[in-house]
Amino acid sequence: MKCLAIADLFINAAMMESGLKALRDNGIEVEVREWSHGSVEKLQEDNLRVEQEGAEAVALPEALLSGNG
């Protein structure tokens, strides 16, 4: 089984790695990628759109989806 975890300005990659250690310890392949935003305000705008309009409301960067970047 695999888990793709998306870190951001609120929950950074180190926090994700630490928080998901139990999954790794149980044999799950965990990959942490970072969703970059210019500011916390821009991140919050995207978070709010997803909460109000659903997961398809915000297009994720191709590099985030492909793991290149």
C-alpha cells in the first residue's frame, strides 16, 4: 500500500514525516511532497475553496502530482 502526503505551510514535510512514521513502521510506502504557496494567505484561499467547492475546485501543480519538482 502507498500513501501520498501533501505538506504545506501549515504542516511541513518534517511534521508529515514524523506524523506518518507509524504507517512506515507497518510497511506502508509513504511519500511526502510539498505544495508551495507564496504566503499563508494564498494557501488559506486554496484550502477554503476546497472546503466550500470540493476537491476539484483547485488545480494542483503538475509537479506535485508527478513528483517532479
